[in-house]
Amino acid sequence: MSLAKTLEVTTPSDLEIVVERLFDAPQDLVFDCYTKPELVRRWLTGPDGWSLPTCEIDLRVGGTYRYVWSGPEGETMGMTGQYQQISPVDTLVSTEVFDDDFGMGKMLVTLTFIREGERTRLQTAMLFQTKAQRDAAVETGMTEGMGTSFAALDRLLKDIG
């Protein structure tokens, strides 16, 4: 299946990327898969051969999260963020910064979980500080990576739903 059929990616302004994906699972379950470390570790693993050994989530406003991925050749990639707003099952707003900048800087990420019957539309809105940072994020192949991760999330939702 092509990513064009699973992800809708837009750039509504020079500072934003918005990615939407519909999941065949209830809103609370999709929200749990973003907020419970034991579930996040099962789908947010990265490319084939990678894993997420460090997944720390302090789910409260002002709380932080930390992810560190490990690759098959011993590579690592880390990311840290801080929760700005939490509305259980509806919204998560957090900062996000990678250990290796990749030119993206610090971004503000708003996850909106929208109930559509028994399904959930996830809208991921990323706000960058500059257009150059937004463009750098696009150039990293971030949306392709998100497509891979969302396919893994789809499989997990089927397993636990």
C-alpha cells in the first residue's frame, strides 16, 4: 500500500507540517498507544532492525518524555520532549527535540485524536521555529518514517483491540 493512501501530509504555513491518518480503532486505544510506555515500545520502533529500548513517559503537564532508538549496527537516535497540554483521549501537546538536530530545532507537536464512529483520525501538527527547520524536517524523510510507524501502530491496534 502506498503512503499516499494512508497518510495525508500538508504544509498549511511556512512553519507547519500536518500529517493525518485514520485508524480502525477507538479513540481511547489510540491515545493509550501514545501514552503508555509498554505500548509505545511495541510500535514506535523505527526502521527494520531498530528497537526502542528507552521509552520514559511522565504524562503530566510539565512532565517529560524520552525515547532512544537502537539500530542493528549499534547506532542510536534520541528524542526528548515536555508535555504542554494533556486532554485525555483528545489532545497531547508537547515540545520535541532530537539529540542530533538534523536541522529541525525544537518543535511544538500537537496530537489530536478525533473520534469518527468506531475509528480515530489522528492529526499530528508540527510547528517549527523557522521555514528552514520545517524544510529540513521534510528533507529527512520524516513523513515516510511516520508512515512506517503508523503501519506498525495499525498492527498493534489490531492485536490489542
